[in-house]
Amino acid sequence: MSDRILDTSKVWLDVKTVAELKGITERAVRLSLKQQNKYKFETEDIRGGKAYKICLSSLEPELQTKFLNEYYQALVLEETQTVDLDIQPVQEKIIPESVKRIALARLDLLKLWKDYIKEKTNKSQANEEFLQLYNTGEFYKDIFETLGSTSIGSLYRW
């Protein structure tokens, strides 16, 4: 049972916590530390100045009880409360059908172009012939209706 009792002489509170317990401002707590020697406190050098820490056992008994009640109540509530997470499903980017159709037409044209120049020995002449045939609109009509005319640079870029 004795190991369950909190040793208040080892608990140090910051100025903000003591101010909340007493119902006064932080400045009033700091001033009272310097003027009255009724509380046991330490100073700690921090970036930008000093921080005061006040020993819980040096506070009035009612403040000690109030702190312990609030501390343990917060601890019990943390352990027993369920956490509700508000998770919204991420909506995926919807690709319009027209963009899909253009992408598939480009892929089909690239495959046809690759097959056409594979058979030829002179690649640059084969490229020119393929583009002349395709850009007339009579060669692969369905792809031409989707993409329109194109150039060799576009074929390489795609």
C-alpha cells in the first residue's frame, strides 16, 4: 500500500500549474516566490531566461489535494475514454473518358508506328511515309478522328 502513495516532495510543478491551482496570474506566483519564502522552489536556466519549478509538498495542503485530484482524474479519463477518429475516405482523382480515349489512341498509334518502321531499312524515310499516310486521315481513321494530325516530334514525345 505504501508504494501506491505519491511522494509529493519529488513532484515539481511549473508556475503555470500553480497559478491555475491558486486562481491567480503567473506573474503573481513568480513575484510571491521572490518576496515570500514560504514555497520551496528551484530555478532552471532555459533558452531566453529562467523557469521556476515549485515543489508540490511546499504548497498548502488544499492545493496539494486539488492538484492530485485533478491529476489522477485526468489520468483515469485518458485511460478510459475512447478516441473517436474522423477519417474521411480520400477521393481518388477521376480521369475523364475523353482523356482516357486520347491516351489509348496515342498508344495505338505508337504501336502502329513502331511496327511500320520495323519493316523498313531507312528509318527517316519510313517516318515520313508513315506520317504522310496517317495525316491524310484515310490511314487509321478512328485514331485520326480522336487525335487529329500529328508530327514526328509528337510521336517521339508520346
